[in-house]
Amino acid sequence: MAKKRPQPARGTKPQAQVTDGEVPVVGAREPCPCGSGRRYKACHGRAAAHAVTELVQRPFEGIAGESDWVALRELVPAATAPLTLKDGLPDGVPSVTLATVLPMAWPALRRDDGSVLLGLQNDTPSGDLSRDLADTLRRALTAEPGTPVAAERAPADGPRLQDLLAADASFEPEVHSGFEFWVPDAENATPEVSASLERANAAAIPTVRLSGVDAAYWCETPEKNHLRWVMPHAEDRLLDALARLHAAGTSSLGEGTRLVGSFRAHGLMVPVWDLPSETKAQDIEKPAAEFAERLAGALASDAPLTPEERRARGGLTNRQVTLS
């Protein structure tokens, strides 16, 4: 039997109606401020919850260095990048730095000197990673120096990173061999931080960002090395271009290398090459730059795919996976 909606007590005036844009957030079981007589969670809270959980496919779209943001989120163990705020740094905050991960998986850290470290590789409570990170950053800017920032649910109408970061600022990640950047003086770190640092360093895969092309990262694994390259191009056009090169036998990065497939991450495609174990990052710089030129030519072509190119495209498509 369906529950009856609660009715206002006899003799009381109906609650004043408000527009959707004016409805404040209240407890889930409280009466909705809009005056409908329903609980907030069954009325305007439903739309607010949907806004919080709806997945944003490209959370870093519109931010300088989108491809590198994706790489630091999904591929790179230890890296940092200075961030430039649209409205400048608040008083008492000398710098804001993005970090792949922080000790004890803290979302952010306000250091003793007032500087802020923002962690990128944390679980977030909503489907909009950009909004969650922006909320963490705002709270970190006002946190007490020397304290970590806890995870919280961001307001559904809160700002996103695109609202806080300067759009014309460059984004230049620095890849580190370990996580010593966590603390200015690692030798005097607390036992908890020291233990977290030791575990993180032991698990880190050696990774190098190529200097000659954008968002391409060499990494070393026990079996073989890889190049993982985050590309900003539209997926269908990029698959067509890779198929043209693959069918022509020009999709590799030199002898012993092979384009093995790709995966999607935060709305972008990441082609992956297998490399011989003796191939180091510096060895792949020139082949990667030459491949970038071949890819640019293939991307510029509007010719229909040949049967061989269509087969190559089908093979590449079948070897795709989605990380997020």
C-alpha cells in the first residue's frame, strides 16, 4: 500500500513555494524546503544526488595539459606539477602543487610553510572528478598549516577545477623516481609517513616522460618496457589514423617494437606500444617524434579506409579497454 504524502496540520498555512534555484540543501529525511510536503531526498534532493553521481567522461577537458592530467591520474606513480590559480594565491599560501599521490592517501596536505599539495590519484565520492578535486583544493587553501585535508562530498553546485585554475597557464609535470617530494626532510618524517614512503617507493614502476612529444610516458616492467601515450584527438578519427599507419606497416616505433592496442581513460585514448626490455626512454625519443609526424599526416586524411585499413581498425578496436 502506497504511503500517503504528509499533509500540513489543519489551520496552518502552506509553506511558501520557492524556485528550483533557491532550494537549499537540508537533511535527506527533512521536509523539502520547496514546500511540496515530501522529504528532501524524494524531492529536490533526488536531482541534487543525481548531479553529484552523474559520471563526467572528460573531467579535465578545457584544462591546460589535459592529456598529462590523465597520465598523472592513471599511469604515473610519482610526479608533481605546479598549479596556477585563476585568482592568484591567497595570503599565506606560497604555492599549490599537484601530486600523483600523497602519504596515507590524503586528498590534500597543507604543509607547515603554508604550501598546498593536492593529491590526484584518490577515490572520489562523485562522478565528477574535477568538482571533487576543486572542493578539496578550496578546503586545503584554508586548512591549518601542517594538517592533511580529509575527503568530503563536494556540493553538487560547487566549482570545478576549470573555475579555479588559470586557463592560460602551462602545465609541466615533473616525474620523480620516488616519493621523497612528500616531505622536505624525509629523515625526520613521522614513523607513519616514513612507512608509507617506503611502501610507495617499493611499488613504484620506473617511469619517464618523453621530452619531444606531449603526454608520452615510457615505463619499465619486469617482462618488457612500454610506451603509453595519452592523445587528445577524437576517438574515431584517431582510430582511423592508427589503422592507416598499421596497415601501411608504419605504426611501430622501430625494430622490436609493436603497437599492441589502446585503452580509454577519462575520455581520452591511450595507445600502448611494447618495447624490448633493453629500450630505454632516451632510445624512444626520436622514433616517437617521427611517429608523431606520421600520425599528423594520417589524421589529416579524409580518404575512406581501404579494406586492409578497416581490418586493421577492427583489430585495434578489439584490443581496447576502458579504465574509467
